[in-house]
Amino acid sequence: MFGSINWFDAIYQLIMFFILMALLRKWAWGPIMNMMKQREEHIANEIDTAEKNRKEAVKYLEEQREAIKGARQEAQEIVENAKKLSAKQGEEIVATAKAEAERLKDSALAEIQREKEQAVSALREQVTSLSVLIATKVIEKELDEKQQDQLIQEYLKEVGEELWATKR
């Protein structure tokens, strides 16, 4: 059996093999190859999309870094402007306070001067009236020198008490 070959069976199997190959090629191999080709195209598209997304991400990252850098610079400028503005406002407040203090001081000095003048005027009136009163009393009484001194001292004491009472 091993030495003889049945040519009819061999040709029959060979023909069947080629028919099977033709059928496989038409029904299986073509769709499998198309599916593999589509899969290959899909993977290539995914790789291209991923590369494109990576490039966009890198570009976006650079834009974000630039935006952050710009925001930091802007924030620094805002802080500097705020410092300058606060210093300027502080100086204005101090200047205003000094001007107000000077105005109050001048007003107080003017008020003191008016009251001083009023006090001096009142004192002059009292001294005048007391002088007239003393002169009247002295004229009414003929006094010796000791009595005149005593009378003057009493009136001066009264004047001092009246001045002390008006100052309060």
C-alpha cells in the first residue's frame, strides 16, 4: 500500500483542494482580507488622530503656559499699582489730617485770642467800675492813710475773688 499511489484519488483530492481554495478565497479570504485592511486603516486613523491630539495638547499646553505667565505679570502689575495707589492715598490722608490739624489749631488760637481779649475787656470794665467805686468810697470817707490802705486791700481782695469766679 505504501508503494502504490492511487492517481485517481490524488487527482480528485487535488481538484477538491483547488475548489476549496477558490471557495475560501471568494467567501472567506476576501472578507477576512477586507476586514484586516479596514482594521489596518482604522488603526492608522487612530494613530494619526492620537498624534494630532498629542500635537494639539502640546500646543494647548504652551498656550496655557503663556497665559499663566501673562496672568502672573498682570497680577504683579496690579499688586504694584495697588501699592502705589495705597501709598499715594496714605500720603493724601496724612496731608489732609495735617491740614485739618493746622486748621483746628488756628481756630483754637483765634478762639483763645478772642476770649483773652474779652477777658481783658471785662477786666478793664471791672477795674474801671471798681476804681470809680473805690474813689467814691474814698471821697465819701475822709480816711487816714492806714484806713485807706486797708480799704484798698479789701477792694482788691473783692476784685480778685470776682475775677477768680468769672474765670471758672
